[in-house]
Amino acid sequence: QVQLVESGGGLVQAGGSLRLSCAASGRAFSSATMGWFRQAPGKEREFVAARSWSGGITNYADSVRGRFTISRDNAKNTVDLQMNSLKPEDTAVYYCAAARTNAGISSAQYQYWGQGTQVTVSS
């Protein structure tokens, strides 16, 4: 079993930055893909970014490419999401997710989820 705990959410003005962090504990998942998803009120959960264990495969949603950067530290079992140039439409609950094997942008491919952290961007 894998436990994921997010931190770093908060309130920021448009154009600002936030850094989310996800700490993983429990069973080793050396081949896992780590990702971030988000869900705004009244909307479906959507893919934000993901990174393979080796770092060789990184995916971003079109809406965040060039503004967000996903990074991971396999030795520490952490994955971060640096969010720059934030927009009001980035407001959502952000979830960290882990997949046992290579995974893409579908939430169904991820078996483990954190509890979520709120990000609010004011205009």
C-alpha cells in the first residue's frame, strides 16, 4: 500500500507562484508513474502533469505546459509541482497520484491518491 500526502496549497494572486509537494510512504513503487490531477467545483477531475520513475517520460496538460513543472526525488519518494504564472482558472483541489506501472493522462490508470490540497488563484 502507498500513502500520499500533499502540501503547499493556498491562496495566491493571479501571476503568482506556488509549489506543491507530495510525500509518498509505504510500499516501494520503483516503476511507478507519479502525477498531479486537479478538480474544480462542478467539473471533472483532470490531468495536470505526470513523470515516470526514470524521468524519461514527462507529460503536461496543454493548459499548464510552459507554466508548471513536475519534478521528483526518487531517493526521498517525493514529487513536486512548481506552478508559475497562475491564473484564476487554475483554482482547484490538486491531487497527487501514483501508478504501479507506466501511466498516462487517465485517472483510471492511477491506483493511489492523496487527500488533495486546495489552490485558489484570485484575479
